[in-house]
Amino acid sequence: MDTTLLVTVVLVVVFALVFDFTNGFHDTANAMATSVATGALKPRTAVVIAGVLNLVGAFLSTEVAKTISSGIIKTDSSGHEMITPALIFAGLVGAIIWNLVTWYLGLPSSSSHALFGGLIGAAILGAGLGAISWSGVITSIVIPALLAPLVAGVAALIGTVIVYRMTKQATVPHAKPAFRIAQTVSASLVALAHGTSDAQKTMGVITLTLIAANVQQAGTGPQLWVILTCGLAIGLGTAIGGFRIMRTVGTRITPVESPQGFAAETASAATILASSHLGFPLSTTQVVSGSIVGVGLGKRLAQVDWGVAGRIGLGWIFTLPAAAVVGAVAALVAISSTIGLVAVAVVAVVGVAVIFRLAAKKPVNAGNVNEGAPEAAPQLQGAAA
Amino acid sequence: MIDIDWGKFAIVAGVVLLASVVLPLFYSGGVRLLETAGTTSAPARVGAWACFAVCIAAVLFGLWVVVPQFH
């Protein structure tokens, strides 16, 4: 292996793990936001549970990894990957930067779409429009992205109506603790499912790179060290905490009470489990956000903040193209020379540092994550009935 | 022409809607029966735990789906 390729492969592995880490703290909110908002779990407990379950999930399944490494980017007529390690690296830079920008803004955007966008942008620039399997993009990204939040939202709405009807607007004794337990269980299932799908995505990227660099046989699965490091990166990112986005999801879209949290997490878990079982790489973030809008609509007198929901929706639309543009620009420089490659890495690291510095000025942590949650104005349940 | 497998999407939608009706129905049914049962009515308490059992079974099924080593 020549030096440039070696440097590239090392950079890809490092940046893929960094992406995985950002994926962890960006998406912690997905699984645990409603549990934290309703007080079912303490913020730190919630992120540790989510981190452990993400790590466990990483070891379990490989369905989604296959879609990443074979469904979106085409191979040429002789079966070689059309994307090179340098392009994958550029794609990761696009994904990481967009993930951090949306994290700074507290927007629950899709890490998966950021990753796909970055890779697609880099691949188009390096290998042309023909390198992309557009039917793969439509069937595995666009349609699920439109349908999944809708289905989860409608299901969560129905679930919420049922729960409140059955329990006289949750006024019966034991209702609150009972739903907190149910909510924690269903949220844990979401976290586990998140680990099985999202850690897989990064494993797929590293494996794709190793295959493209001819150090791993085509058609083989991720190696043990890849599975282990990816699982640890996403678990660590999750446990360190995504309180910034958690606050948006748990408290800003609509005030969530434990019966609603239960309905939302059940709908989310069912959506993620059913679709990952069939091999769709769904965005956990979008599913959970859809469910939360649904439970907001399902409860009498609850209000959905459509301003927040609209901003989130805009973030979804922009995620893939924005990450693609960053990925393409990074690719332009990265494929020029080894110096260009290293320059992109340096600029990316500086960019990450700047975003973290900005975020540190307005921190969101375990202490203020529930600011504005219904717990601040407690026991509205009976009054709302 | 892009070949889209709408059947798969329909399966997902069906499963999700089913789960979101069955689980809330049984779990909140269990909570409600537990209240009705109080300390006196044994049948209501049995009914409540039967409802919770359905929910536990659904969670276990979910775990079975997630972990490919089980199937």
C-alpha cells in the first residue's frame, strides 16, 4: 500500500469513528428525550442506559450495514467500487460538519441523511452522477424519510388517544408510575434498535473503505476490531450526552407527559424494529420526532409548537443536500493531492473545534435539559381532562 | 423506471399501527383494571396481569426481532 492510500485509510477510519461519536451524542435524544422530559429517568441515567444499549446493539445486527456498503454507491462493470477511500473521507467530513451544525442549533436532524449526503456529494464530484444508484436513493432514503415519521406520528396519535381514554385522562391511581415504567422499557428498545442500525452505518463505511483499498475481500462483513471500535464510539458519544437536542425533542415540540411518552416510544420502537427488520436504513431521529408531534396532537389541550416542528422539518430537507455540498467541496480538495487531503483533515478539525467552542458558550447539560418541560408546571394531567 | 416495493412499506405501516393500538390498549387496560381491582376483586387483578403479560410478550418479541442470533 502506498503512503497516500495508507494515510487516506487511516484518516477514513479516524473520521468514521468521529462521525460515529457525533452520531451518538446527536441522537441520544431520540431514544431518551421523552423519558427525561417526564422525569421517568434522570438525565445522566438515561444517557448511560442509552450508551450501553447502543454498544450492545452494535454487536447484534448487520442488515443496515449491507445497504450502506452496496445500496447507494454503485460498483463499475468489473465490480470495483466507484468510490475511492479519499472520496469516502471527504463524505465523512461533510457528514460530521453538518451533524455538528445541527447539534449546535439543537435540531434533531438525521445523522444517517448527513452520512448519505456527504458520501453522495463526494461521489458525484469524484466519479460523476453515474456513481450514484438513484433508485437506491429513492427507495432507501427519500421514501422512508417521507413515510416513516408520518406513519409513526399517526400511530403515536392513536396510541395517545387510547391511553388517555382508557385511564380517564391518566387520573386513575398508579397511572403515572406505571406509564413511567412502560416508557422506560419502550425507550430502551428504541436505544437498542438505534445501536443496531446506526453503529452499523459507520461499520459499513469503514468496511467499504477497507474493501476499496484492497485490504479486505469484497463481499465480506465487518471485522471484529471495526465492530468493537464503532460500538464504543457511538456508546461513548451517547453516554457523554446529547442534552442539546434532547431538550428540543423532549420539551420544545410539545409538552410530553408519561402516557404520551409511552405512546410515542411504542410507535417509534415498532417503526424502527419493523423497518430495520426489512432492511430499510431509517432515521431514528425522524421517526421519534414524528411520534412526538403525533402524541402532541393526540392529547386534548396539548399544543404542538408548529414553529419548532417547521424548523425541524426544514432541517430535514436541507440535511442531505447541505452535507452533500460540504462533502463535494471536501472531495474537490482531498483528491487533488496528499497535501490537499491533509489540509481537508486540518480544516475539518478546526471547524469541529470552533463549533464546540460556540456550543460551550450556551451549554445544555443534565442540569438544564428540562427547562420548560411540563414538570416545571407540574400536575397538569388532571386539569387537562 | 424505479421499482419500488410498496408491499414492504405497507407491512411496516401495518405492523406499526397494530402495535400502537394493541400495546396502549392492553397496558392502559391493565392499569385501569388494577385500579378497579383495588384490594378486593381477584378476577380484575388477574385480568390486569394478563394485560401486562401481553405487553411483556410484545417486548420480548421486539427483542427477538432485533437480535438476529435468535432466528
